[in-house]
Amino acid sequence: RIQILFEVVLGMGSPTRPFMCGVVEGFYGKPWTMKQRAYLFPRISKFGMDTYMYAPKDDFKHRSAWRILYSSSEAEQLKRLIEEAKAHNIKFIYAISPGLDMKFSCEGELNLLKAKLHQVEALGCESFAILFDDIEPQLCPEDRKQFDSPAHAQAHVANEIYHHLKAPPTFIFCPTEYCESYCQPSFCQSSYLPVIGTELNLGIEILWTGPRVISKHISCASIRAVNKILRRRVVIWDNVHANDYDQRRVFMGPYAGRSPALLDLLSGVLTNPNCEFEVNYVPLHTLATWSRISLEATAISNGNENEDNNLEDVYDPSKALAEAIIDWLPQFSLSENSTTEIPLLLKPESESMETEGQASPDRKGSMEDMSIECDATRSATSETGTDITQSSFSEPMTVDDLYLLCDLFYLPYQHGPRAVEILQELSWLVNYHRQCEHNCSSHGLQDEWKRKLESFFMKCTLIDTLVNKIDGPNRSLHYEIHPYIREVQKSLSIARKFISKMEEIPDNGESTPGDFVPVDPEPWVFQGGFGAEVMRILPPDAFKEEILKRPVENPSAATCVFLVRPYAESDREALYKICLLNSDNGQDGSHLFPDHPDIIGDRGVGPYLEFQSELAYVLTDDQGVCGYVLGVVDTMEFYDSVYSTWLPRMCEKYPAPPLDKSTWTSMQEISDSFHNPLKFFIPECLSGPYPSHIKFNLLARAQGKGMGESLITCALQCLKQKGSRGVHLDISPDDIRHLNIYTSLGFSEIKMNASQVFLGKSFEDDEMSSV
């Protein structure tokens, strides 16, 4: 009775909170369309799920422009989506993420947040969430006067909103420390979580991702520990199938690594799946199976702690995968928009989700692609106007094809059995072919070589066939899966060419078997999925010109993993260092600034980090930060701030040079630019249509690998979401390499003089892909 009382007091045993199982659309990148969301509800309802949370990170009005109300047309479509969810018994949770720039102590900010949620409540929404994930845990000076810590500030805001909405039956909070690895300085020593547990109203649920952001396993012991600190059962935000951190990978394996015994310790599980909508069939189907089986097993069990082990084998991921594949197979034969499982209430709508009275500079952010085009009766047609059926395409997909597909794109920490077999055979062939050559008397080894070779080539042929079969009548599935399976096919093609030419390539004896399954680190440390695994197995000299037409001069670069991520304040020193190392015409300029090595960074980087650090991204590899991109939304406003605020500080930091310019050092030349700055001027042809600007810098080890394009694309996407009309930059007329890079990204020449070429890129009509 004491234990029951303890759980009720902590909000951990209330019968009024049924277990939630569903989907959170919470990934970075292009949000799902309204049509896809409308298809989602009947699908997950059929599976047995009951919850959907709207929280796409790149929806402008969900996160970066959370203060802005929805227009009347946007509100109408959101209302109809909420009604669609209710029609299929799906709880619709509207989430908002104000933590990027909210002033917690400002009453006006709180009122804006209340107004936004009140607008959504008036549309029929009854469940809400407030998210403070992926933000810097810092308070501005005004907030520090009122709150002891970010945790106190966040709990205060969440409680205020919870009471303002009159204690809705479902209200969820996402903490900044939402997994063990994000706790500072550690999970056991965190000062943040205990404050949240104590200060947050017990009627508010709390999200948790487990030991890591993407957790391989979530144990009962770890959940008991966090429940105790937070004084309630957590809701798992499960990223096991999320792929927004590595768009070369997609995950179609079964829900795994979570014991059914967890269900008795949780308030729910919401999966944050792949960005690609259609490939989530197996992940969602198997999570629903896990939930159903776990509920049944928990009902039978006595709820004692020693029952955990008895529940471990109740759910079998391989069996759940088999059931999901059988159910998924008919989808591949359906023509686009002819899905019979989806009875939609929504009617086709022609208007887009634009802000009223505008040509839509905000369109990129506010519930992107919310235009509803749900004519479920329209079947895809060919150019001649006849229905597209399976007979118009290659032979249909089979259950074995889907097993192979799911095994190739399994889970973040492991490949499926068939994929592992391919990798093992390729590794054996690469590492033992010299033994066959030099040990001619070993007929057994030669015979095994031939068997392995035939088996590997046969499996490659199966994947070739799979690529063709994916090109079926369901075009949505084709468009989402084809890029991934095609990359695998290309990697295996390289492997086959290498094996075929092995006798022509000298063996340096340095190749070793690949590690098939990444262990310990977060999956983003090991990017590329199955296709990258194939390439890692091949020795560096497999990339010779006769195979790839492109030699690899630096073998270590073949296995180097680059990551683009947002700038953090701890990166400042590294960015200044990059500036210094490239300051002498692209070479190390340390010798030019021996007494003031920071001055070059103070001129080229500091103002951007001071005034618009949210638009800065860094590039990292295994050695640390090796590049960056910086941007500003409004160039004129930026330089006003530089002249009024930044330059006076630099004048105090660096002395003015002597009058005799002939004696100036490099440091004194830059110091003079602080004390006697030239008047900034931007041509009118740029300031109107291209008000933003960007700049990037790479160390030598990151150059020539396409990383500049990746950084620039991140900056462009961010500027677009901030409402920029366009972006400009200037380069030297002789800089052909960078001119080609910018041209490939959609820049065009706007103005040119003897020393500069001004390039511009407009966002007005640009539908740039999400990063």
C-alpha cells in the first residue's frame, strides 16, 4: 500500500492516464505534408496507436517564429487536421518550442505564448506540449535576476501555460537535459533534473530519450532512476528510427532494444521516425506490436520487479518484422493516391499555407507544405491517360525482397542478417585473395574463394533486381527508397569492380576486416549506413583511377567522417584558429600576428558570433573543428551593429598604429581598420533582393571533399527559414573554384568590378531541399 501511495503521489500510478503509443513528428528537415499527416492517422489507428504530436523542428511557427499566430487559412487547415485525428481516435498534441530566444522573465513573452496556444486550443486541440530541447541552457541577464537557473525558468513558464489552459488532460514538457548523456556534469550529479522534478506541476508529463539521444537499449533500471528524480513516469521520445542526423541513412528495421517490462514504468512511447514518410511502415507497425504485446504481458504479470526478466522474451523483434512485412507488401502494388486503407474526411484544398496579404516570405516556415491535396479516389495515370498498374512496371515485390530491403536499412547500431552476410563475404574476399594467389597448392582455399565470390556476386544481383522492383506503381515509395538503395547499388558496383581487378592491384598488406556494427558512440559518428560499410571494407588502393576514375591521395580521408552542426560558444577559439591558419593567402598566418593572434578572428569572425551566432555552423572531423559558415539576415543592420558596438570594443582592445604607414605590421594594418573603418556600402542591386550574406572557411584537410557545399547549404536553409528574401556574397574574379561551387548552389552573377564579383541567390521562388 505504501508503494501504491508513493506512485499516486508522484503521478506514477494514476488510472486517469492511459499509456500513450504513437508518433511525434519531431525531426529536423522538411516537415511532412498535410496529406501525409492525414494518411498517417488511419494507418496508426489501424496499427493500434492512439497519439500524434505535431513538433517538426523546421516548421517556422513551431520553433524559430513561435510568437507569430497562424493566418486564417493556416488555422483552418490545422483545424481540419485536428478533426481528422479525432475522427480516427488519435489524440492530437500540438507542441511549441519557444526556448531558442524566449525571455522567461518578460510578461509580454509569456502572453504571446499564451495567445499562440489559445489560438490552437480554439481550433479544437485539447492536448499540448512545450519543448525546451536542443537549446543553450543559459539565461539572459534579465532572467538571471528572477530565476536561479534555466530549470526554474522553464518550469515556471510550463506551469503558467498549464494553468492558463486549465490543466489539459495531456500536457507534456521536454527538458533541455532529455537524456543521460546530455546531463551536466552527469546524470547522477545533474542540478537541472531535480529542479524540474520538484518545480514542475505533477500533472505535466516529461519526455525522455533514454541513455543517449539515439538509445540502443533502454533498461528498466535507467527508467526507474529517472522516474525517481522527476517524480513521475516519463514518456519516451524514441529516436531509434530517426535519420535526420545522417540523410545517407534510413531505418526500416523492427522496434528493438526495449523490454516489454518498461511499459509498466512509462506513461507512453512516442517514436520520432525517419524524415521520409513512406519508409516508416515497419517502424510504426512494430512499435504498435511491442505496445500491444507489452500491455497484454503486463496485465498478466503481478507488477513485481522480479517479473522484468520474465517479460524479456515476450516480444520478438524478428517476428514483429515478419508481420509488418506481410502487411506492408500490398502497399508497393498500389497506385499513387489510390490507397484503399485511408478513408479521408479532408477535401482537396487549393490554397497554400501563406500568410494573408503577402506573397509569402514566411511560407517556408509556417507548417510547410500544409496544403491539403487529399483526393483519395484519383489514381495515377500514364501519359496516355490509362491507369498505371503493376503490369506497367517490372515484376512485383516479394516478401523476400522486403526482408532484404529492411536488412540493408535496419537500425542505427546494426545491420540486418542479410546485410551482415554481404559485408562478411566482401571482407573475406578482400582480405584473403592474396592467400589464394600465393598458396596455389591450397585447393580448398581456392575453392572457398570461388564459392564466396559466386555467393557475393549473386547477392549483388539480388540488390540490382531490388532496385528495379522498387520502380513500381507506388511512386511515393519509389521516390523515397530509390536514392538509398541506389547508393547501396553503386557501392557494391565499386566493390565488384575492385574484386574483378584485384589481381592488377598490389596488396600493401594493410587492409583489415571491417567492423560491421558500430559500437558505443552515437550513430552520427558512423555515418553512411550500409553503403559506407562496403567502402570501409575496401583497402585505400581500391579507389585507383582504373576503377573509380578518381585516385585517393590521402588514404585516411577515405574513412574520415565529417559532421555539420550548429555553432556552440565553446567553438569560438577553434573558429579564430581557422581564421589564423588561413590568413596568409590561404596559408598559416601565425607568424604575421605573433603578439595578437586573435586579431584576425576579431575582424573576420567575432562580429558574426556576437550578433547572429544562431546562423553559424561548424564542420568537424575526428581531429576537431575544421571549418565554419557564418551568415546574417540583414547586412545593413549587421554593419550598423558592427560600427556602433563592435568596433569601439576593438579600439579599446588594440592600440592605434603610428602615423607612418611604411612601418606598419600586418597586425597594425588590421588595427587601423578598427580605428579608421571605411564606410560600408552595399549596392542597391544587392540590398533589396539579396539583403543577407554568408561567408565560410575550411582548413586544408577539409577542402576538396564537398564540405563547403554542405556548410553553405545549412546556412542558406537557415536564412530562408529566418524570412530572408535572398543572399549575396562577393569573391575574387580569379576564384574559379569557389565560383563553380556557388553557381552549383543556385547563385548567379549580379555585379562585377575589377576586384570583386557579387553573386546573389533569391529565395522568393526557391524550393530548396531541407538539410
